[in-house]
Amino acid sequence: MDFATLATCLSSPACLVTQATGGLIIGMLLFLVAAGLTLIFGVLKVVNFAHGSFYMLGAYFALTIFQLTGSYTLTILGAGMATAMVGLVFERLFISRVYGQNVLMQLLVCYGFVLIFDDAVKIVWGPEFKSMGMPATFQVPPLFIAGGVVPPFYLFVVGIAFVIGLALWLLIDRTRLGKTIRAAAYNPNMVAALGINTGYLYGFVFALGGLLAGFAGALAAPVRSLTPGMGFSVLIESFIVTVIGGMGSIAGAFVAALAIGLIRAFGSLGFPLFTDGLMYLFMVLVLIARPTGLFGKEIA
Amino acid sequence: MTRRSLAFDLLVGAAALAILALMPIVWPSKALVDFVIRGSAFALFATSLNFLVGYGGMVSFGHGMFFGLGAYSFALLMQRTGMPIPAAFALTLLMCAALGLIVGAICVRLKEIYFAFLTLAFQMLLYSLIILWVPLTGGDQGLRGGIPRPPFLGVNLANQMHLYLMSCALLVVGLILMHHLVQSPFGYTLRMIRDNATRANFLGIAVFRVRLTAFVLAGVFAGAGGVIMSLFVSGAYPEFAYWTISGEGIFIIMLGGWNSFLGPVVGTVILLVLNDFVTRFTEYYGLTLGIIILLFALGLRRGLLDVVLDAWRRQVTLAGVGAKPSGVSNAPL
Amino acid sequence: MLQVEDLSKSFGGVAAMQNVTLDFAPGSLTAIIGPNGAGKTTFFNLITGAMRPDRGSVKLAGEDICGLSPTQIVRRGIARAFQIASIFPSLTVEAILTATVQAHMGYAERLMRRFPLPECRDRAFEVMTMLGLSDKAAVPASSLSHGDQKLLDIGLALALEPRVLLLDEPTAGMGPEERWQMIAKVQELWERQKMTLIFIEHDMDIVFKIAQTIRVLCYGRVLAEGTPAEIRGHPEVIAAYLGTSQETRGS
């Protein structure tokens, strides 16, 4: 424990800003991944254990697209769409076969793909750590807010993630498609009986999850090193976020992701060896107090 | 002596132990000895997990916490105190029971996926504590320095063959005990709760208490597996408490079958063989394993032993032999 | 045996039960009838501890059982069969009943002995014979026909040797001949066990044939009580049922 460092930082606006920014970017990226996860669970009642791999694929797609085109905009969009495609195919060909089955069966199918994706990435891109590098637009000196270091790229990521989150919320809450999705989450049989092709709907939801994870991967690529194992840690953390926030709740995922991001940022100062532990402790405490998560509803 | 009696189990156990004891004589191989010792640890762990999952319907993602605690407690007790091995073993099991009681009391009332995740959270919390508490556990380097093995009752666990026999004995005894629990009145009450907890409640069954007891019992046997592992590696590593251990346990159950008592044992053998063979033939371990998993999950849809037993039972019925006896049916569950 | 006084329960402003006061004599056979939504199943839920009433009391043989958990109420002698058979799919009929008897006898958590305990299995076979399920002893419950599942459901309640047995629509979902077979069994059981039997039914022919007393619930209140003859011509009861052609068959 290093309370001294933590205390010093909390009393210094510069440090506060720097750490908070770091925490925000962690949180927003986590939010994007977790949002897809929680959406898939809310509608399909499937716990997508392969979601971390979607994030990884997004990052690697981003790497290649950026190397080919040099345009970060294209990279983000392309990586997102490519991962969305992966999500769609994954759902239509494999997940659709295990609906309604034992959750362990679903876990197994997902786990099988985690292993396959990890090795596939190793084969296509190589096992070494890779780096995408910062796009030229963002190779500018950092901003100084209240004395704290704020890289413009971080601001960009937070902003974009926020916009994406808002768009997602609008989609789910305000559009007809969103209403259908929410209805399907609540009563899939009814939705099917009303003539809506639930197959397309489920595929869409999975594709949406993939899109979000792909965006997250593309946004993380400039500031993270790419390696075939990168899906695992994101998976665990995004699960924690989803569970804490409440499975099926996007708002919950947002709040929980930010909380985890900040805990990580400030926790790594005060508890350098126990940063992960803090996260798990937080999860334990939340679940004891509210077993279905902060915004969660009871599973029928 | 009917199929279901304890005497029958003891006989089968004795025979299995005899075969296991003779194997290294017939086929001397260090690899075999190592395989069986590791296999005993994992088979105990996986069978105890299936006690929860298959018989109790309680899917725990954090069962590895007992494996890790078992390994570390035993190793630390042996390193730090002068106690004899049997005492350390007993004390370790007691500690696992205590952990099971505390964690279980909090988790067991939760439903399904939340139960799974909270148990996982507790396991990872334990893992984080192990990493943090460097002076006690050695942190992420693991517990070094070996485990003192004072001989007891003529058994010297420094001798690999003694360790081998001890592991086999622990495995067989553990399996017999767990099978007895499964076939006790408690075991059937547990199955009822698995099938329909609400109705069980309306039959006067104390659902929470039964589930908690099952959780604690499962934890104790998992801890025993951890002890074997710590003796095998002469120490303890944080990996023993990492979520991947729990994942492997689930994986083993899926491979071997969760509808039969010995399914997890079969699954352990399959997993260990896969681990060893696949790495020998290809560097793309993940790809191969992933495809095999998909074959199981999408193709067989059941564990291996379940498939075999179902086919055998269908043959038996078709042949007209053995109408279901008037006793409890042949379905293991 | 069972006394309910001023029992009331609301769900978010909707009064499912209002000031219901009823008395059930020991060994009586009572039918509870009423249009859908009258509160019949709510009544059972309140008595068995599945729900807590907002007001009122429930007394079993003089003892106040309000607020006790379902498990505690079961131990005191009220057992219930469900409208949709609530059973244990993967276990055999014999195993289920033996385990139930075992729970009733207090052996549910025994670790030392082996299942099945002979005394429990014998009693389970008695129940099976009573219900005519003995030839299906080794059949997994999920493979049973609908009617047999309902019988098993009743068997679970019987295995608890209750003082008060509650049957929620025992003939629901059955064809005409099956219904009468079922109800004949129910009546036989009642005569043999001498328990207080309360059942919810929609089939008026059956109700009028076998019930000693009929209680009519409507909108959560007791509309009328009496013998079949009294209820048959009761103007308010007929009015409550007007429009539901099935149910006026018997009146």
C-alpha cells in the first residue's frame, strides 16, 4: 500500500487531472466493450465469453487498415464493420445452435473460439507484440489542464466513446429497431409471433456488440500494444463492469466502467500490487449489496 | 450386494487402487507417474466441482479458490510449522471448509449467473491477496523453498513412488467418499433442489442450508486436490488460484460428462492427454484445442462418458435384457 | 382445523383478496370456485406462506401460522399440489417420492446412510399405490404423461402426510374421462386419509358431485358458501358466472 503517493496526488489538481484522464480513457474503452456484452446478454440471454476476442480482432484489424490506408477515420470505421461481420457470422453459424441450452455449453462454444481466434491472430499477424503508433493528427504536444497532462488523443477517445454511447442509447431507446430489441429481450416469443424475424434480430444484436468491441479495439490500438492474449484481461474486466452495472443495462455499464476506470487509475497509485484486487473487492461489495448489479433487474 | 452399496464402491476402489499401484511396475515411466499424480489432483478438483454443478445445479466459476487455498495452506503449514503431514493435511481441509462457509454463505443465495460471477470475484480476490502478500506467499513468483516431507507411518513423500501411491490413494478415497455423499439422502435432496428449488422449498426442505453444505463439502475435496498439486510441484504458484483453474474444471466436466459420477475423471484424462499430445504435435495448441472443443459442444453436445453410458444403456434396453429393476433406476442421476 | 380471518392482500393497488373469513372443519371436503381472477390461487399462496397477507390471520388447529416460511408451514401439516405440475424432471417417480418422504421424516440432510432408506421407500410405494403410479416407479418424471405428472404432484403433497391438503385445479388440462378418474382417486384418498381437503376447480359437474361444502370467491371476496344444493340455485353465484358458458354447465 502506498497511501502517501495517493494522498499527495489527491491533493494536487495536476495529478488529479492526469490520473482522472487516464481513468476516463480506461473507463470509456471498457464501456464500449461492456455495452456490447451487456446488450448481447440482455437480449439473447447469452454470456458471450468470446467478447474479449472481438476487441482483440478490432485492434488487429485497425492495425492492418491503418497500415494500408493511413487514415485513422477509415481505420475506426473499417475495424468496427469487420468485427461486426465476425460477430454476425459467429452468431448465425455457432451461437444460434446453443440457444436455450446449458450456459456451460454456450461458454464452451465461446471458449473454443477464444482459443481459435488467439491462434488465428498469431498465424496471421505473428505472436510478437505489435504497435500501431499514434496517428499523425494526434502527434501533438499534450494539453495542460490545471497543470495535469492531457494527451489530445485521450480527449478524442473519451469524446468519441461518449458519442458512440449516446448513439447507442438513442438507438435502443428512441428508434423502432431499439424498441423491437427491447421487446425481444423482454418476451422473445411474442416478438416472433408478431412476425419479426428473430434470427435477423439476434444476428443484428451480435453484430452490434461486435461493432462496439471493434470500435474499442481500434480506439485502443494507438495506445496499447497488440498481442494475441490481449482479449483475456479485457474480457475479465468487461465482465466485471457488466455484472456490477447490471446485466442488460447499458447505463449500468457506463457507470460501472467509469468507476472501474477511476479505481484503476487512482488505485494503481495507492495500491500498486493490489490494483486488480481493488476491482474484485469492489465487485464483491456491490454484489453483496445489490446481487443483480447497480441497475440490474431480477432474472426471471 | 447391490450396485448401490458402499461395499461395492469399496471393492471397486480397491481394485482401481491395485491397478494403479501395479501400472508403474508394468510400465515404468516417469511421465506416467507424473501424469497420474497431476491427474489425481485435477480429478479430485473436477469431481468436487461436478458435485456442485452436475448434482447441485450450482455453476461456480470460482471453485479454483479452494484448489489454490489448499495448495498454499498446506505448503505454508509445512514450511512454517513443524507439524506432521497428516496434521497439516487435516488443518488445510479445515481451512478450505471455513472459506467455503464464509464465501458460500454470501454467494449461495444468489441465482445462476450471479452466483457464478460472485464466486469468481471471490476467487480473484484471493488471487490478488496472494500476489499482494509477498512476505507470506512469495507474490507472483510463488512459494519457493520446497516442502519439508517428514516421513509418517512409514510413508516418505520425498520418494516419488510413495507420492504416487499416496496420490492414487487420496484420489480413490476421495472419489468413494464423494460418491457416498452423492448417493446419500443428502445427495438426492440436492438433486431435487437442482431440478426444482421452489418446489423443494414447498416440501419442507431447507434449500439454503443444503446448498451451503454442498458448497463447503465440494470445497474440502477441491482443497485436497490442491494439496496433491503442491506436493507435486514442491510449493505453490499463484496460477493455482487463477480463474483458469476454474475454467479447466468446467472444461473437464464438459469433456467427460456431467451426468455420470466418473465423467470428470474421464474428462481429466482427456484434458491432460490433450494438453500433452497436442503440444507435442503442433505449435498451434489453441487452434487444435478450440476445434476439439467445438466438436464436443456442437457435435456431441455431451461429455464423453455420458455418450458412452447412454449408448450402452440403449443397447441394454434394446436387447431386452434388464427391465429397469424395481429399485431406484439405473440413471446415475 | 383451518381458520382464516379477515385475510386481505393487495398487489400495487389491486385488491386480490379482501376481508376473507373462512372456516374449514377437520376432515371436511371443500371446493373453492369462482371466476378467473377471483383470488383462488392467491388464497392458497397466502395459506402456504408463499405470500404474506397485508392484513388478517391464518390459524392451523388454533396456531397462528401467519408470517411463517413455506418450509415451516409445511412442517406444520399443510401441503399443496400445483395447478401446473411442479415436479423434478430428471428423477424417477420412485426417487422423487422417496426423497419427499425422507424430507418429511427429517432425513433430508443425512450424510451417513445410503439412499433409499427402506422406511422411506416403503412409504413412497404406499403413496404410489394409492395413486396408481406403481407401475411407473422407474420412469423419469419428465417422461410421464400430463395426467400422471399431476398425480405425482399430488403424491408429493400426500407424501408429507398433511393435515390439510390443498389441490389447485387437480383436473386441469385433462380430458373428460381422465377428469373423473382423477377426482375419484382424490375422493378415495380423502376418505382413506381423513384429512381436511380443499380443492380449486372449474368443472362444476365435479364440484357439485363430490364437495361437501362449496365456497365461492369473486373479486377477492367470499361471495357465497354452502352445500352444493344451496350454491346451485344461488342467484349471485349464477350472476357471477353468466357469460362463461363452460361453467354454467352444472348450474
